[in-house]
Amino acid sequence: MSKYACDDCFDPATHIAESAFILPEYYCDQCLSYPRQQQYKLTRLDEHPDTRKGYMALLPESGNFTEDDLWEAIAEANGVDVQEIADGDLVEWL
């Protein structure tokens, strides 16, 4: 069973729709209409590599960390250099 819900009907999703301009969207087989098939690059979730890691998984298991540790975990999870984001607002990233 998918850990993602369809964005339209909230049933378990079977496809991920990715676009360069928006966040990924998830659809079940029933809600996957023809216009969406043309609009997005669609991939079956069971074939989609889940390379995204949440920043929480990258923090120390002890639960003791500094703000710098948090910035490093967020940067690693998003695939960016910590120097690019550390001068921003931490709340925006959380």
C-alpha cells in the first residue's frame, strides 16, 4: 500500500506527477485523467526512486543538536550547499 494519498480523492496513490514548477502531486488510477497524462511526467510510485530524505532522519539520534546541525541536515535533505540556505529564515525551511 502506498504511503501517499491521491490529491483528488485521498485513496492510496499509484502515480507521482512531477513538474519543474510545482511540488509533486499524487494520483490513484481512477483519478489519473488524460489531460494529466499529457501535462506531467508521470511515474508509477512502485517504480519511482524515493531519493528524498527528510531532514529529521539526518539529525543525531540522541536528539541533541545545534542550529548549525539543523541547517546541515536541511541542506543535505534538499541537495543544496548549507551556505546557500543558512543565511535565510529557519522557520521557512521547517
